[in-house]
Amino acid sequence: MHLQESGEMYLETILILSQQKNGVRAVDISEYMGYSKPSVSHAMGLLKNGGYITVADNGTILLTESGETLARKIFERHTFLTDFLIRIGVAPEIASEDACKIEHDISDESFDAITEHVKKILNQ
């Protein structure tokens, strides 16, 4: 199942929240993303059916192995692209917003090439 940008954003949010607190619930995601509880519940159902998350009896949301792999990939891209844009002079808030837009559409090949190019420049 290929996820759209919104699904990737939910996975990234679950990853971020799981690093901040012990036990992520739909209400936490709703508050963090500013989405309604019904919207989050619907998305969690789709992610669960896709095999990206599990939901415990107490409502705690956990990433599956495939969900965590994808969430970490998106988070890594966001972090790298934000840092890169800040280094070239973009304001931090704009850099983060733009990185969020880019991270979902850029191909693995292009992202890897940019990453390698930046590493070479920084190591000179």
C-alpha cells in the first residue's frame, strides 16, 4: 500500500510523539497536528489496515516495523532538508515548512544525490 502525503505526515507525527512521551494516543496526534478527532480516527483506521500501526486495547498507537521504517525515512528527510535550507540562508520557520513539502515528493535517487553532495561540500 502506497501512502499519500497525509499518511506519511501521520506516521512522522507518531514517531515524533513517541520520542516525547510514553504512549501515543489519537488525541495526542489530534492536538499536535491541529486536526479533528474524527479525522485522526479515520486516518488511524487506514494506517492500521495498511499495516503501518497497531492500536493496543488501551488506545495506545504503535508503529509497526514498516510504519517505523517509513516514519524514520520521512523524519530524516525533513531534518536534513530543514538544516540544508537554513544553512543556505532560509529562515528556520520557512525552511521547516518547505522541507515538509519537499520530503514527500522527492525521489530516493534525488535525495541521496543531494545528501552526498552536501556531505562532500561540508567535508572540504
